[in-house]
Amino acid sequence: MGQYWALISIDKREATGHLGKLGEFFWVPDDSLVSCLTTPVIPSSYKTAAIASFGGKSQKLKKNYPTSILLSLPHELLLLIAEELSEDYLDLICFSLTCMDAWELTGKCRYESLSQKIKSKSWAGSRIILLGDYAGALPKGLLTDAEKKELRLDGYADHELGSLLYAHRAFRMPSFKILNDFYFDEIARDNYLFRELQYFAHREPFSQWIMLPGDFKPTRTSSSKDLWMVRNLTKQEYAIPTRPQSLTQIVYSLIGCSDDPSVSMQGERCSVLIDGPWAGDRIDITLVSMHRQEHAPEEESNWKDITISVKELLEALAAEDDDYSVGDFKF
């Protein structure tokens, strides 16, 4: 019959439930999966220096509305108020809507707050595993003793933990839908969030980072030379495809875990998919340019590029797999 698979975020306590047999979804580009692993980014080019250029407009508004207490405050104080409210996104929006000065001045602060809210729903940087329901032992050290006790798995043998984790009730369904074009249902239902996404999605420099729900996928980059990368934050490894459509396959090929070789795919190489070297590690997706900004040259030397080995594996799998139409796979 073949085993079924589920994506699980250990840290978020979320799991997708049955995705189907591996061969049924492995070659399907999944924008929602890519999006939930993409770290929200605040472009470094966006600076608070915009305050200086806003001064003339602000003075004019104060003359028109002399009784407004907020408009009588210096811009620096308005920004301090906004920063104090940034942890509660709705409070920040309410403050920003009190007057035009506040709205114009809080653009960066609102974007940072919005990014954090999206990130709180994201799987980026959490421990991710693609688990088969025939799984036996989990990757060594995946669950700490405290987590085993919390999940009431501390009394079971190691070879039982995989199947138990697969069906564990503590892992709820995520706020996004894997293998579905609709991403972040909650954001789409929240008018404040959706309007903010619309506001930033059509303004530089944010437009290159934000796609609205239903089109939330990293198909655009900050320059024609920039590329997306899948990173393993635990092992400090990464792979860089030439096409963003291949990000899904990179993730799937590296995080699988099961004791059973049934993957519903043909080919000699597909057996490696049940023993993914990244299974249970902390994973995210970001731009190569952002990765280089985050890490100094001496830190970058600690990272290992595994692009060639991943490319060879995926191209071999595509060439051998005749059961499902993969088309002309390009890494």
C-alpha cells in the first residue's frame, strides 16, 4: 500500500497530516511550503532618514490643525511612541491612523512589526522533518528529554518514536495549507493585515519582498543576479538553485525520515529520501544577498555549499522516475 508522509515543525508544534505518498507530491512546486520557510526580511536600504524630508509637510499640517496634540509633538516622540507599540501590531496600526504625520512616520516601524507578526506564524528557522507513517527511530537528538516528557513519549522505545510523533495529537494543523495556493488564511481574513500587505506590496523597496496571499512566493529578487537559497542553520549548510521553482524539491530531498523504503517513486537513488541528512534540523529560505549581509567573511567560511550534490541527486531522481510526470526538471 505504501506509506504516507507529513511535514512537521517540532518547534511550532504544527503538522500537516497526510500529504499522500511521497511520489504523489514530491515533484509538485509548493509555494506555501516555500513561503512558510522564507524568513521575513527588512530591507537594509530602508532608513529612517525619510523623517528629514518630511519636515516641511509636517509643519504645514500643524498650521492647519493647531488643536491636535499629536501634531504638536516632535517627530522623534511620535517614533518613540510607535516603537513602544510595535509588539502589538493592532495597537501600532491604531496609533498610526490617528493623523497623517503618524502614518507617514511609522512606515518602517509598521513594516518591522508586520514582519514579526508574519514570522511568528512562519516555520523559518524551526526544526523541520518530513516524516513517514512507517517511521521507526527519529534522528538522534531530535527530541530532548524534556520534550519527550512533555509529549509523553519518554516511556517508549526509540524505534517507536517515529510513528508516534507522526500521529501525535499535540501537533495542530498549521495556519497555512501545504500544497495549496492559499497562504496565511488568517492574514487574508484580517482586514488590517491584508491592507498593510497591500500597502507595502506596491511600494519600493518592500515590493520585492512581499507577495499578497494567494501569490506569496519568492519568484522575484532584489536584482537579476540575486538567487534564493535553502539554509540549514543547524549544520551551516546551504543549496542554491538556479530556479526558485526547485526550492520545494531541495527541501523534500533533504528532510525525509522513515525506516521503510516505500516512497512510491522509481529509481535506485530514491531510497536515500528516507534518510534525509537535514531531517529535524533548523531550516529557512532567504536570498543569497541577505545571507551575505548577515555573515561576515570569516563567518561565511564556516558554511558549506552542498548545491552540487543536491543538484545531482534531484536530476538523477527526475531521470529515473517514470511513474509521475515531472516534465523537464531544471535545477
